Amino acid sequence: MSRPLVVDVHTHVYPPSYMAMLRARKTVPYIHDPASGEPRLIILSSDDDPSIPIDERGRPVDTSYSDINVKLTFMRQHGIDCSVISLANPWLDFLDPAEAQKWAERINDDLEETCVQNNKSSNPDNNLPLQGRSTLFAFATLPLSAPSADIIVNEIKRLKTLPHIRGVIMGTSGLGNGLDDEQLGPVWAALEETQFLLFLHPHYGLPDEAFGGAEVTKRYGHVLPLALGFPLETTIAVTRMLLSRVFDKFPRLQILLAHSGGTLPFLAGRIESCIMHERKFVENGGDVPGPQRSIWEVLKTNIFLDAVVYGAAGLKAAIAAGGGTDRLMFGTDHPFFPPLNEGEKEWLSVTTNYKAIDATFEGETEAVAAVLGGNAARILKLE
Ligand code: URA
Ligand code: ZN
């Protein structure tokens, strides 16, 4: 059998315009250029620790973040035929309200243009199959700090006119009050109407106290915030959406959860059981009903999961809870988690995910092909 199509649905960029904006800032998120060595990216609040010399704060940020040719080389080295690129965290969350619309339009136009130019050169006739062509599509970003939801809705509608945009990436803060905020209703409605996939991705993690305090967090570098903070943040965000009945009110909303849903597949039964025992919630001093659709139904009809979980146990939970193999899609999280040794071409983070998929399906070639690319091509209409 020929090799299956491979589509990466979880792969980030910081377009050059965004890098320049981060360089001009002095508070998180920002880029610092030391006198010598690679620039540093300080994006997590835990990165900006005054006890660490500024030249050593955060992580090195090389051209793999902003130069699309570096991503294309990475794709070829790892057998990836097509990537759906998205702006990395923290997106535009931190922008002054007056700046949000302008930046969203600029970034989204940049992403679209990157796809147009790349796809033109990889296949001028545009009529070959995706395989072997290094094709690009994109998830856009939203001006969530804009002064009114209308501006966000208008950008979603404008995105429909950009041919390579297949959805939007969003963090967990929403308009600033989380994803159970009623004010997000028009945004959910616009996403439902356009049938854009919402890629929900963490950034804020958990407070240091959850890990035993700032000293403990710092001792273990990025391990606690990235391995535990990120997945729990996603789990909490999507659970708040469920509890506030977002999926009852917008039953056609389609969401892709980063990192195989955080811990949602593993905890789904417990969340459902707690909802059943609580029955109703208190809001504005009165009782309101809990969600009417079960978490299992939502997992099977509204939620897709990426396969960025680095192990067969996580993938098995994702399949068991999340409606089988049709709703799981390969991803890399490039350019985060680069190789450990300089000059190394193969990324351990990517080969670990490939191996986990092989170990999970043990020779079920159709399931492997679906997860590696078939599902993404179908769900995102990549042609
Ligand atoms: N670290 C981040 O800040 N973002 C990612 O997407 C992955 C790792
Ligand atoms: Zn990511």
C-alpha cells in the first residue's frame, strides 16, 4: 500500500509582523535580544522571573517560528504533506482593544498570503492530490480584546472570503472572563453559521500555587506548566463551556481540542457523573438547569481531538471517549519541543507521536491513515 497522506493540524507560526510587535514590548509577552546568542521568547508569566537574568529568561526563539521555509523543510524531513498553520499563544489576547481588529486583519491576511504563495509554487495547476506537495492551510486568529463582539463576528465573516482559512485558533480566556461567558454567544453563533472549526489551545496554565508555589514551578523548568498546566487549562475551559450549556445552545459548534483534549477523555465520566449529582446550578440567585446534552454526545458530535499526547494510553482514551478514530487528527506542535541536540534533524517530539499512533493501532492501516491525514482532509475540506 502507498504511504498515507499526513496532515499536521497543530503547527504554529509567529509571522514576521507579530515577531516585530513582540520585540517592541517590554512586558509579557515579549522578545528580548541578548547581546549575543539567540533571541529569547518570554510568553508565559512564569518565564518573566526577575531573579533570572533577562538574557536567560524564557526560551530561545529561532527562525523556525517565523520563517515558513524552515517549517517546509521540517515538513519534508518528517513526511508531512500538508500543514494547517496557526498563530501560537498568546495570540492577540493581550492587545489594547483599539489595536485588536487591525492586528487580526494583518495576521490573518499574512497567513492567507503565505498559503497562497506556497501552494502556487508547490503546485501551479492546483489539481494534483495533496500528497507529496507541502501544502499549507491556516487557522486564523480573532480580535478577542476588541471593544465589541461585533468586531469579532465581522472578522469571522471576513475570513470566509479567504480561501485557505479553515477555522480559528483561540485561547481559554475568551473576552477576558472565560469561555462560559454569555457575551461570547454571537461569536459561537458566527462560528456555527460559518462552520469554521474552533481550535481551542491553552496558554495560561494554572497558578504556581497549584504546583506548590513559584519556587517549585521554577525548579522544574517548563515541565509543570506545559505537562500539567496546559492540559488542565484546556479541560477546565471546555468543561465550563459544557456547564454553561454552550453545546445545548449551539449544537453545531465544532471544536478541535489541543493535546488530545487535555485530560477531558480521561475525566469525561467523572465530569458527567458530577453534573448528574448536581442537577442544577445557581445563577443570579436562582436555579438554572445543567447541560441537557451529555458529555458523551458532545464528544461525539462537537469535539475533535488532536493526537498530540505522546503516548498510546492517551490516544486510547481519546478514541474511547471521543467517538472513535474518525475524530482524531495528527499534529506536531512545531516549532515547540525542538530536538535536544544541535544539528539533529529528527524531532523526538514528532517521532514519539508517530510511534504512539503505530502502537495504538498495531497494523490497522485504515485507522492509521485516517488519524495521520484522512480525517483532517475530510473534516477541513483540504483540497
Ligand atoms: N509551549 C507553548 O507555549 N505553546 C505551545 O503551543 C507548545 C508549547
Ligand atoms: Zn500548540
